[in-house]
Amino acid sequence: MQRIEQLPIYDSLRQGSAALEELTEIFQYKDLVIQLVRRDILTRYKRSVLGVAWTMLNPLGTMLVLSIAFSKAFGIQQEGYAAYVLSGLIAWTFFAQTTNAATSHLVWGGSLLRRIYVPRTVFAVSAVGTGLVNLLLSIVPLLIVSLITGISIKPTLLLLPIPIIFLTFFALGIGLIVSSIAVYFADAAEMYQIVLTAWMYLTPIIYPESILDQRYLVWIIRLNPMYHLVKLFRTPVYDGVVPGLSQFLIAAIISLTVLIAGWLVFTKKADEFAYRV
Amino acid sequence: MSLHIASEEARLEARSLEETAAGQDQSVIRLENVSVRYRVPSGGIATFKEFMIRRLQGKVEYHSVLALDKVNLTIQRGEIFGLIGNNGAGKSTLLKVVARVLRPTEGRVWVRGRVAPLLEFGAGFHPELTGRENIFLNGTLLGYSHKQMEARFDQIVDFAELWDFIDAPLRTYSSGMWARLGFAVATDVQPDILIVDEVLAVGDEGFQRKGMARIKDFQEKGVTILFVSHNMQVIEAMCQRVAWLDHGTLQTLGPAAGTINLYRQSQSI
């Protein structure tokens, strides 16, 4: 048994910045983040025949339906349309899945949060971790579809980690904000689904930018952060060119702002979660 | 400016407190005028839609619930300390402020050492994962690293007596097996302060004895134990001092038998 003087002390009066403390705590609990990601991935595939292949087949299936519908029914003529849809869809799916999972995980963790101390951001951070694994897996079918539809793969592909990092920041920020609202109101998660659907159609993912009226496009660009993030992800894969510096800057500013805002809101409210969830 | 001075004072006070603690006394948990107040919207608003509508109408009113009201208590190292009271008396809230799950609204909570709660039945487990995977998940939830859990793995499975099932998914376990696994993970490392909240009633009789023996063993080694139960016999048998909470206030604090008697009398009226 340790000597009494050596034991760590917790004093409720000594409280620094909640946001900074949470940052050091989440780092100390990094093994828990890994375990939660592992759990999500294992439990998703354990009882399915196709296993991890689902992660690749899921966006492929959606893409197939959309590209047939859009190119045949609406007559959209765009070179390598399937690859265009898929690249946008992968970025969007990452965002939608991650922000949803952050919310449901926090509610799942409710019974734990009432009992033991864990950094409260752990659920959102691990949701992002799971999303990243799925995102990386779905890049494989994207490359295959690109080759089939005649979009050549350029070395600009190596730039992908940058948009992925920005997407991660943005998704974590939004995930934290939505989940802190969902703790208080049972229907917030459902309302968020509606918001997500509308948001997806306001982002050029399944339709090319060119079908938009110039007036609408300006508004989408001004107000929709996902427009910039999806575009930054798509440019090096689909267009095969290096995005402009301003594109990088805009994405960086948006995602960092949202992440910091989300982190501050969440950590400020986190002390109340124990009697809400 | 005034804020700055206040925090400076708190810091100085904190230091003097630590010095006395390191000097003579062996207290490990100290609650000083601890109050916990929840702010709840009246009428139980559960949905965002409802909240926004009422908000727009200006009809959102809050009332506050005082879950703990100026509670003062000090617990010494190595004590088995009991908490009794009716449902909603504030027992769980008290455990929460000690386990740093909740921050007190007013007053001060001071805890020396690592607090380990025994989780309620099945919390933190996933039915689709195997026993092995769940040990790692549960261990990291309790704040251990993966490496630490690897070192302890064999010991945990030994204690839980689950070697035959360790690679089977948890959904195939009986409730007694769940409880054994949970208990084994949570108590494998000797904590400084152990919170036992109505959990020993699970598992078969043989394992209950084993669990009790481990808790007794902890106590002999100087672990402080916070014990919550509605079973007065268990409380009386296990605890030295008992606190009776009612509506968030501390009614009586003293030797087990006397406090339990007072509580029983209040119940029979």
C-alpha cells in the first residue's frame, strides 16, 4: 500500500479550464478510444457473412443506384459520373455516420457516465475513429470505380490526408454540438436526421455543380461548410489536380472554428451530463 | 479582479489543507458544505420541439432540485462507511461527487487516492464481444491502459473462473457469469477507495462469499470502502460508521447500530 502522502488528490475547488483539462484527459484515455473503435468495428461485422466487405459494398451500392438514376433518368452527362458521386458520397457518409454515432454513443454511455469518471468527449472521439477506419476502407472501391469509369488516378491522391483531417475536425465539432443538445432533448437526434437529409441535398454530392443556377450556387458556397470540405476531398481524387491555396485555407478555417466551438460548448456542459443522460 | 483574488485564496487554502492532511490525520474523503443543485425545466420537457415552442411563448420555467444540502463529513482511511436512506435521499449523488462524476454546486469535495466504483450489473459490457474483448473494454473504461490489462488478464479470468468461456460472446453468459466478470475486472487492482452500490447481491452464493472476502481483504490492507445498501443487516455487519441521508441533508452520522435504529424508527411512523 502506498504511503498516504503519495496518493493523488482530487479537489473539486481546483478547476482550471474545462476545455484544456478534457484535452489532457482524453489523451490519457487513448486506450479506451482504441477499445471503443475496436468494439464498434467488431460488433458491426461479427454476425454478418460479408464482414468488413460491407463497408466497401455499402457506398458502392448507393453509388450504383444514384448513377443509374441520375444519368439515365435525369440525363446528366458528366465524365466518370460514378466516380464523381462516389467521391462525394464517401466524404458525406463519413460526416453523417460520425456525427450520428457521436450522439448515440453518448446516450449509450449514459449509465457509465453516472457511475464512473471517463472523459466525456471519449464517445465522440471514438465515433470519429470508427468513421475514419470506414472512410479508409471505402477508398478502395473508389479507386476501382475511378479506373473502370476512365478517371485516371493521379499522384494528387497523396494529398487526401489533408482533406480527411479537416473533415475529421469538422465532424468532431458538429458531433460534439449535436450530442450535447441530444443529452437534453430526446428528439434532437431525430431532428438532426432531417437536417442531415436537407443538408446533403444542399451539397453538390450526387449532382454536378453545373446544374445549379449561378444564384443558388453562390449561396451554397457562402453558407454551406460541407460544400468546401467535400470539394477539397474530391478535387485531388476526381479532378486529379492540386486544390488552390484558398481552398485549403477556407477548409482549415471552417473546420478548426467548428472544432473549437464544439469542444468549448461540450466541455462547458459536460459536468451536467451525469444527471441528464 | 475579484475573481482572481478568490481563486488565489482557494489555492492557498487548498495548500494549507493538504499540509494538515499530510501531517497527522488520515482522512481520505472530505465533504465541506457540499450542495448539489439540479436545474430542471418545470413540467418535464423532454423534447426539443416542445422546448422551443414553450421558449417562444416565454413559458419555460425552471425549478431547482436540491439533491444534497450542505453535507459535511470526513471519512478516514481504512473505514467501511455505510450510506443509508430512502430512494431519492441523495445517496447516489453523494457517491457521484466522490467519484468525480458530478461537480458540487457549492462547497468542496476533497478526495485522496484512486476511486474505483463497482459497476452495476452489465454496465460497460457489450453482449456481442467475447469475454476476453470485454475485459479489455471494461478495463480501459476504468482508466487502465491496454498494457496494464494485458498484465492482469490471467489473474482476472482466474478469479472469475471463466477460462472455459473466455472466447465466447457475452450474450451466451448467464447473469451470474456477467457479474463475476464485472467484479473480477473492477477489483483486480486494489483501489484506494472502493464504492460498493448494491452490487454484491448478484452471482451465486459461492461467488458472493468470494467477493465479500476480497472486500474484507481490501479493508485489512487499508482500502476505504463506501457502502450503499437497502439491506440493513449487510450494512450493520460490514460498516463501522453509517450516515443517514434524507432529502439531501445529513440526518445522523455515527456508529452503525445507532444510526440504523434511528432510521428504522423514522420509517415505522
